[in-house]
Amino acid sequence: MARIGTQHIDEKRETRVSDQSLDIRWQWLILIGIAGYLLYLLAPVLMPFVAAALFAYLGDPLVDRLERWMSRSFAVSLVFFVMLVAVVAILLVLVPFIERQIGNFLGQLPNWIEWFQNTAKPWLEQHFGISPDVLDTQRLIEVLQEHWKEAGGIAAAVLTRVSKSGLTLVGWMLNIVMIPVVAFYLLRDWDILVERIHALVPRSIEPTVVMLSRESDVVLGAFLRGQLSVMVVLGILYAVGLWAVGLSVGPLIGMIAGLISFVPYLGAITGVFMAVIAALVQYQDLTHVLLVLMVFGIGQTLEGYVLVPKLVGDKIGLHPVAVIFAVLAGGELFGFLGVLLALPVASVVMVLLRYAHERYTASKLYQSQDEPMIVLPGEEPATTPAGVIVTDQVPSNGP
């Protein structure tokens, strides 16, 4: 009797612990739901803070290294100054260059349309029976040229739209000013913020949270520092290579191919398609087409065997379809903020799913040795614990 009473007490204790763990899980789900809803509501004003946090995250490892020789405040000031000068220099050089490239492209657009009408269209009709008459190419040229003349360039177009609303202009200026200010303070206090967040984690789940946080940091670091470096290197490589081939719009095509190379093969496919058309329109021979293919072949080889293994590694592991879905879903839910956070969040979600998969494969649900619940045709039916015999026969409705 004493043994039975002890077993009963143990069962009640286990039931109580299970109910408490279930309550804690519901509390976490509620907190996550509330945080997601607040993020959705505050998405329009969070963009500068998220951008500043990304800059702080990128600069923190360098600041930690410089702390060996100087104080953190001085190291933060030095890294922040270098990052600010680099961003300003890139904008001052890149924006006018892109504007000139787009102007060059629009100037050559009539040649592209003429090539399409006189060369590509007859070839498509002859070999595939396709008649692409749905496009009013002449109207397309007129609209683009009118827009370009009215805007007077990319910077003028943006300034014209923004200046229509005084509040919009003020909001843009505030965001531009807030990003470096917030980034500086986040970078200075990054280690303190991490320690305080760590102190708030419940002790019961602290080891698991620390493990997942470290794995997420590795994945995020590989993406933000590695994948962005790959994109920049590929953009420069494609731009210089296509410029060396002799394409007048080669640098623009190369930069576009590099920027969208975060989706595997998408950047190369898009770049090859645009560059081949540009080579056919400009030179109308196969030699430059082969040179274009050579440029992208070298770029893909370097990406697969040098850049990705050295800069990214195999830590991200996101499927191309998952990458595309993350970007589209983030943009649909949270606008530009969602696009900015899509791949970092997807990387962290991948770490959580990997952990959930490990827990599932180690659970009793997966490793259960009970009798099968479903009996295949030709096997003996087994009696379940409830006393029900499972077969594949359908009961008849009578004669």
C-alpha cells in the first residue's frame, strides 16, 4: 500500500510539472504573438532603428578586437568614423555613376527595341511561332524618355517626389540623421545590452537560449558579413569584366547581377540574359557573346569554390525557394523593413527549425516502439491499447 501511495504521489507530481511547463509555453507563445503584433504596427517607424542595429552588429566584432589596444569609446568612435566615411564615399561615387549608366541605357533603348523588332521577333516567329505584338515598343520608349527628361536623373526624381510633402521630407531627413546617431550608441553599449538581455532570460531555459543564440550569431554573421561581401565582390567582378568586354551598359548589368546574387544562380542568370542581349545589340556577333559567358563563368567558379567557402561557409543553408519566399513575404507584411530583415530572420528561423527537428527525433513520439497504428494489406491486424482492431477492410452495408 505504501508503494502504491508513493507511485500515486509521483504521478501527481509529474502531472503538476507537466502542467506548469505547458503554462510556460503558452505564456511564451502569447508574448511572441504580442511582440509580432507590435512589430507589425510599428514597422513604418522601425526602419532607422533596424538599419542602425545592423550597422552596430556589423561593427561590434571589430570594436571588440580594437579594445585590446584602446578603450571601447575610442574604438567605437574610430570604427564609426570609418564606416560613416565609407558609406558617404560610396554614395557620392555610386549614385552619379548609376545615374550615368541609366542615362546611357535609356539612350541605347531605341537600338534595343530595333534589334528586338528586326532580329529577335522574326527569329521567334520562325522557330517558335511566337508573335510578341502585345508590346507597344515605341510607346515604351516615349514613356521612358519623357520620364527621364522630366525627372532629370535619379536624384532629381527622388527629390521631386519627396519634396511634394513637407512632412515626408522631414521624415526622410530625420531617418537619415537618426541612423548614424542610434548606430553609434548601440555600438557603444552593444555588450551591455547583450548582458542585460541575457540576465532577463528565465534560468530554466537559459542554456538552450544561449546555445541557440550562439548558433544564430554564427548564421547571421555568415550572412551579413559573408553574403554581403560576396555580393559586393561579384558586383565589382561582373561590372569590371563586362566593361572590359566593351559593353557600354556592362557596369550597370554587373552591379544588378551582383546585388541579386543572394539568391543562388538568380544573379548569374539575370546578368547573362541582359549582357547577351546587350552584346548582340551593340556588336551583333558571337565573339562578344562568348566573352560575356566567359565573364560569368569565371564569376560563378570563384563564387562556388572561393568566395562562398571562404566568406560564408555552409552555415546558412537556405534553399533558394526559401530565400525568394522570405523576401516576398517580408516585403508584403512589413514593406521595406520586411525586405531588410527577411533573410536574417529566415536564417534564425532555420536555426530554430533545426533545433526543433533534433528535439522531435529525440522524442518518444518519434522513437515509440508501440504496435503500428495502421496495418498494411496482407499483414495481421493488431489490437490497439483501446482494444480496437485496425484493418484495411471497409465494412459492408449488408447484402
